[in-house]
Amino acid sequence: MSMLYPVVAQRDAWESLGNRFTGDQIIFHWGDLGSMAGILVTAVLFIMLLRWLHLRQESRRMSNEPWHLFVDLCHAHQLSRRERRLLLEISDAANLENPADVFLRPELFNRAHLQSAKPRDQRAFERLKFKLFDGLDKLQPGDFIGGTRSNVKIFLPADMATGVPPEVTVTFGEPDDDEH
């Protein structure tokens, strides 16, 4: 019985919990109003925080900043921090305005500054080039290389094999048969 005594002692509190809200025993305490106001303020602040985070994410998603494009491409290719740093080194050495251009220009990985790098970095540059551009030399002009939502088809232009920065042709819907 000694173990059950705290439970039995609280039984009265549980049974009389709703008594204040019935009949003649309705009592208003100012502490109740403060509690309700605190809960309401907390809920409003939480909703405002969620809205701010959502707007921040949407504005980031719709950004046309070159740096955001670079970061998005790094995430899409699942690059490590070291690989990102190497790409930025290549971008800086080539004096690119847009660091995301390194994803379009495999010839940047063959520059002389890469040969002067440490042997460990040279191997990392080679692995990174393989990771980003493996199989690119096997593609032919007009080959399908990807697609996104809404039936957007992206085709490899003829100048990709020469190393000239490409102008990607985007066609909406199904491509015409005479284009292949």
C-alpha cells in the first residue's frame, strides 16, 4: 500500500479537475488568462518562424545568383567540400565570372596550373574530372542527355565535343522526328 499512496493521493486532484467549469463553481483566475495568452503567443511566433523559413527557402530556390547555381550543382553531383574547393581553385585560376562554368568546360581540368599542383591534388583533379565528365566524349551531337519535369528535353549541341562553351537547346514536349 505504501507504493500506491502517491497515486491514490493524486486521485482526488484528477477527479476534481473539471469541477471548476461546471455550474456554480465556475471561477476565472487571471493565471488562466496568462497561460492562454502565453500559449497563443508561442503558437503565433512558431507560425511566423515557419513562414519566414519557407519564404527564405523559396527566395533561395528562385535565385539567379551564380554562386547559388554553383552550390546547387555541387549538391546535385554530391561533391565533398574538398571537391568544391578544387572546383573553386579551377574557377579562380581560369578567371571565370561564374564559378558554375567549371561544370560546362572539361578543358579547364587540362590547364597547366593543374600540372603544377601537388601530386595529391593532381590525383584529386583527375578523379573530379572523371566524376563530372566521364562518358562525355562518347556522346554525339543531338544525343539526349537528360530531362526535367514538364517533358523538357535537353539535347547535346554539336559544339560540346570541341570544348567550346555550349548553348543548350531546350525543346518542350516531344522532339520532332526530323531533329534526330
